[in-house]
Amino acid sequence: MTNIGGSVSPKMSSRLLDNSEVTKLSVLDVSTLDATIKVRIVKLWKLPSFKHPNTTHAVELILMDEEDTKIQATVMNAYLSKHERFLVEKECVLIQKFAIGDNLCTYRLTNHPHKLFLNDNSVVKRCNDPVGSLYGFSFIDFEILLNNSLTQNSVVDIIGYVYTYFDMVDHKTKNGQLKKKMNLQVRDSEQVTHYFCYLVGKLC
């Protein structure tokens, strides 16, 4: 994991962000140094502590830049007091001095192979320039799904209609958890092409 460190004052941090060249998310990797990104926070959620469910363990973010590239980011509880006021869903921010690591999540929420980690050295500033899609969608055509043209484990967005759904059934996940599962058939916006998929857990 690469950690872009160095301690600077808040005023100096703001000037650094304003004068920095913006790096695209698509070129970020663990060798990236001194990068500044301009992104929209398209999704934000809190992860509860395992031992103390009423305490936040970390905040997870999905960030999107002007090229509609998305990347996941994590802010651990220890750094929330510094950054949380800037972390607002749908808002745009400039971020600098973050750590970059491989995205080793079992279920990736973006197609980016890496993940960002904000720490005590990270600098976040609100940005008035609109960046990326407001809701973070990058829709693809149903034909791409039907032709199996996607890389395995890709994350995609589709838009259409729920044409048929079936009763929920018990489903055991790879890690042995028992959850509910619902199969359904969706059709594209023209109601011509259909595709079978399923929902698991709370999404049912």
C-alpha cells in the first residue's frame, strides 16, 4: 500500500488543493504519488463495529470522477473526526494525500482494482465544480449482458422493468451464511430484451 504522507496546516492544504493538477481515477495504482483527485461521493454508508454494533467502525465511499470512473474508499473511525464533515453523499470534493491499496474485497462495488484509504494526513475540501453523474450510474445495454461480453465479476448498471419475480428461498453464501434469495426477470426500457438475475439478503 502506498501512503502519501506529510503534515501541513489547514490553510496550506487548501492552497495546495486549489493549485494541484487533478489525477484521473483510471490511472491510480499503488505506485501513484502526490495525487489530487476531484470526485463526487455517489454513495456513502457506515460499517458498524463487530464488538460494539452502535459504534461506527468505518465509513465506506464510492467515488466517481469526470470520466465516470468509480473507486471505493475507506475512512476508519479514528479519522472520522477530521473528515466526516466533508463526506456528504452527492457532494463533490478534492482529495489529496491518501493511501492506495489493492481492492481485495470478495464482492467489489466498482471495477477499479484498487481502493483508497483516507488517514490523518489526508486533505479533503469541498468542490463547487460538478463532477460525474449525480447518482453514479453508468448504464449498459442488455445485449452486452446477453452476449457475455463483460469481464467476470464486473460491476454494471442497468435500467429497465421488473417483469417477473419469484418467491424468496433460503440461500447459503460462500462463507456459510444463510440468507434469502429472490430470482427475477427484468426487461430493458423498450420491453424487448429480458435478462434473469437475483437479489440476496436485505435487497429481497
